Amino acid sequence: MAKSVKKLGAAPKAAKPRKPAAKKTVVNSNGIGHSISHNQVAQLAHRFFAERGHVHGYHEADWFRAEQELQARAS
């Protein structure tokens, strides 16, 4: 059976660049759109998690609440 041999001096493969986080556009009553990023929702949801004393099991509720609050702020 053949062994795989690592070539000396071979450069490691470069990591693929990350795509920017997707943004939701919220349009207020004036027709002006505001973008809400995935990272903004994640940070706010994590803050809610911390305020609740780091109790697990409510991540979906935290995420939904964060989205609703950010959308309300944007409009």
C-alpha cells in the first residue's frame, strides 16, 4: 500500500475569504430603507442571553426579540 508523502516546501492552502454577513433591509413608512446585519442581531441576542443570567434554552426567543427590536429601531 502506498503512503502519502508530504512535499517539503509546499505552501499550505490559503483559507477562502469569508462572505460578508447578509443584511435585511427594513423600509420605514417614509420609504427609507435601513439594513440590519446578522452580526447586529447576534450581538443583541447575546446581550439578552447575558441579561437573563446565561440560562440556556431560549436562543430562538432571544434571536426573534433581537430582530424585532432592531427592526423597530430602523423604522
